[in-house]
Amino acid sequence: MEITTTDRRLHRAGLSFVALGVDHHPSAAGCRWWVDWDEDALRADFARMAEAGLNSVRLFLFWRDFMPTEHAVDSEMLNRLDTAVRAAGEAGLSCVLSLLTIWMNGQRLDLPWRRGRSVWRDPDLLAAEEAYARAVAKTAHAHGNVLAYDLGDELWNIDEADTLTLTKEEVAGWYRRLADALRAEAPGALVMQANDPSAVFGGGPYGCDNQRELDLIALHGFPPWAPGGIESTLSYKATNLPSFLAAVGSAYGPVLIDELGSYGVHSGTAASFLSAATASVLANGAAGVFVWCWQDIASAAEPYRERPAERYVGLHTLEGTPKPTMGAYRRILDHASVLTAARAPAATALMLPHRLRGQGASYLDGAGSAVAAFHSYLLLKRAHVDADVVTSAGLDHDRHDLVMCPAADRLTLDDLDALRAHAERGATVYLSLGDHLHGLPGADLVGAEIVDFRLGDDGKSALCWDDERWPLRWDPAAMKPTTMAATTGRVLASYPDGSPALVEQAVGRGRVLFTNAPLECQFGAPGLLTSSGWHLFYARIAEIAHVRPAVRCEEPDLEIVSGRDGGLVVVNHGERPISAQLSAAGTRHAVSLGAKEWTVLGRRLPSHGRKSAS
């Protein structure tokens, strides 16, 4: 049954479909499961997944097993693939098939015949990849339950040095070549290429902004491997991270969070993280989520001899007993229909500049502003200001009354033209200065100019606006203090030294609000985001734009996602229980949530008679 995409969502047989799955290696065989084949064990796993309420599973095809020699795909492995995909379909599961699997759990399970050749450039290797892709698609497509073909998991770890020499054009061409090979055998197939958070935060050529040749954006939401000063697995930042990644990815295409979970923590901690993070991801409109992974791994073969801790992050124990994480996921599965209702359109846009991810290697180039965008996303959430995360092409002149562009260290003419055009049509544009050289918007747009930079925070330890004061913690590695002089702009806020800190400039029928403080860059300091009250600064910016929260709430740790149907998903991202009053359109709700708990208001909750997971 063909799966398609429309408006950033999946559809199956014309109906909305949200992928709810797990990543899977059978426990006994681990990464050797294609070689140490056990069809009965695989079918038993699939049956238990379906009974738990899952509708999808991600399977890793280890390239060296399917192509033990360079010039042929192993027919027995293709027969086993045929059996696996058919068995998943018989259990009611759609499949994501990850093809060029070499990198797994921190180890390279490499092809013995690759001999260091480039996966992306070597002509003979490229021909082998095409033949392999065609063989897999020809085998699997007939069953009608392949959700997507993943070109390969975190492929760039196969040879990082080689990867860093690739251009964006080379990567896009490689995507196109392999996607065309798959679609030649599987017309209409969805193709993706799964990546860790560096696809948003890093500067490599393989980011979510360079996947126009693909159909889905696939990202991994593990807090330990993300920047931004994430304080702990249960911190406010941590459980918001996956939904931020999904929001950024959605600016470019439909998003799967195809790996989600936590490492090195107590089972209760893992369950709490999964509960809040998954509810938030789905409420914010991701096309699906896959939890890592179904069961702990009994196998001691590679890669587990080198990294044995990778064996114990399953939703079930070695004996098959559900862990607390499975209980948390089971509740998500049981309420998926009310968690995944369409979001209400937002009046605010968080605009991603063209050079969000940096992508430069000269002394003129910064690291990009993705971390600043992450912190801006969090401040908007804490101020209860709903926002769409968009590129300049996604700005809606009829709907987005406020556009936030935080601490960009590089603004192109295309970025500036888009911001100016939006202001001229009547919107409020907020800009903070990420770099006083290449992120400077220009005096004609912001009504101010930079006098000079000066290291140290003398006289600039806070931003003072009327009787409100917000502390500034200048990080020398990310924030360079500057002095600003207003030209045609009106000063709204100042620093303790009396120099302007926030300037308002009329532009057409709208305005630009500009601060030379890269304030979104300071929240790498532990605890500062949740303790400093900077979300109230964002709330004042929204007030100037006449943007009001759809739901009023005094608790910034509560995320409130409003739906088109008037329903609400409320997630407590805090580390303490919260009782709060929510008011919207004359309706009041009293909510009490434990740390990392969630609830749904204004929608009929489903009732399920299934037995508990086992």
C-alpha cells in the first residue's frame, strides 16, 4: 500500500499516517542477523511490536552481508530480505530499510573489498551501490509495505576526512543517483538519508538543507551528542531537542525522528525523557518517530565487543520484559491519534538564514547560528508564543506578523531582502547580531550602526528596558560585545553604560527591532535559559508585533501546542511537578503534571482494550 507525502505529512491509501516504530536488530543475533538467520524469532518480534501498537519498524541491511563481493548482490540475502519485509507486512508493519549500513554503534562494519575507496566518488563503488539499491528495491517493493528506503545511517562516519572534502553539489548528485536507482525499481518510493544532529548543527555538506533530491528528512534526537549546553537528560533543553530538530527539518521537508532515546541513564530517567520528548515531537507535527530500540541485545559479536553498553538501551530486557521506557512509549502509542492532530497556524516565524549551518572553512566563516536558533525556539516556547520554523521561502506575508532571526553570524543578501520585504508589508522583524561583520543587517534596515567591538562586558552586563532588566553573560567564544549608535532608529532599551541595546526602525508598513546583543548565544551556560527570565524579553517583542499567545499560562516549563481543532497538547518539560491554569478563548483549564508528563485537552481520548505490553 503506497505511502506518499503531502503538506509535510505521510499518507497511506489517502489517509493521514504517522509512523510509530522502533529500530530493530533481533536480540540473539544482533548485527549478524542476516547471516545468523532466524525467521521464527523475527516473526515473533514483529508480532509483539504490532500487539504493542507499533505500525512501523526500521531494519538495517548490512552492506557487507548483501554484497560479500563487489560485483554481485547475494541472492540468499535477497531471499531473506523478501521474507523479512513480507513478514513485517503480515504483522501490519511498514518498513524503513537502511541500505548502505557500514557505521553502527561507533564501529565500521566495512566491506572487505572497499579498500579505502570513496563511497561518494569512486566510479566502481558507485556502480556497485546502484546495483545493490536496485536489487533491494526490486525485492522489497512488491510487498507494498516499504515506508522509505534510507540510503544509509550516518554515512559520513564511514570516512569523515573524505566527507569533509565533498561539496554540497557532489552530495546532492550522489543522493540523486542513488534515489533514481531505487525509484527505477520502486516507482513512487520515498527515499531518505538518516543523520545525527550534525545535519542541523554541523557544517558538513550533508545537512537537512541539502536534501532536495530526497523525500524525507531523517534526524536522530540523542541529547548527549548535541550542542547548546544541554545540562542533563532530564533538562528542559534535552526533552525539547528532538522537536526542535524536527521543526528545523520540516522547513525543508517531511521529518522522521528515526532514532530517539537516551544512553547512560537510569531506566526511570530514560522513560521520563522518552515520554516528554516523543509527545512533543508528535504534537509539533513530525511525520513519525522510531525509538532506539526494541530489545536489549544478547549478541556479543561486533560492534558490541568494543561498545558493550550499546546492548542495553532496548525497550525490553534480554528476557523480553518491558522496561519503563516501553510503558512510556505504550502510552504514546495508545494516544497517538490525539497527539498528532494538526497544529494551528502560527502568527510568528523563526526564520532560518541561508547559512544557518555555517558551511565555510575560511577565517571569515563562523560556525553558523543553529545553536542560537535552538535557544530562540526555546525562548518562544517558554513565552508561549507559537512559531513556525521556516526558511525565507516559507515566510507567509498574510500570516506571519512577527519574524525572529536570532544571532545569525552570516546574513546573505537573499536573507536581508526577505526580511525587508516582510517588514515592508507590515510585519515586525526581530534581529539580533550574531557577528558584527557578516551578520550586520545594515543601518538602512535597522536604524543603527556599530561603533566598534570591545572585549569584556564593562557597561554591558544587562539589557535594560523600562523597569525590566535582563542579565547578559558574554561568552568570549560565541559573543563579541559591540557598541551601537542609533541613526534613524528609536532607542527602546539600553545597557548600563547608556549605549543603545534595542532599536526600533520603521520599514514600510512594518518595523525592525534590532539588538546588537547576540543574546541567544549565551545560553550554553548551565541553567541560564530557565533561570534568567529572558523569555519575558521575547514576550515584549511579541507584544510590539501585536502577537498574543493563543493560550495564557504563567509556567514557562509547560509547552502548549495548539491544534486546528482547538485541542491542546501540554507537555511538562520541567524537572518538577507543575500545577497551572491555562486560559484560551474564554476557556480555562487546570492542569497538574509530574515532571516530564503530558496531557491532551479538548480532544476525545481513545480507549484501548489491549493487554499491557509483554
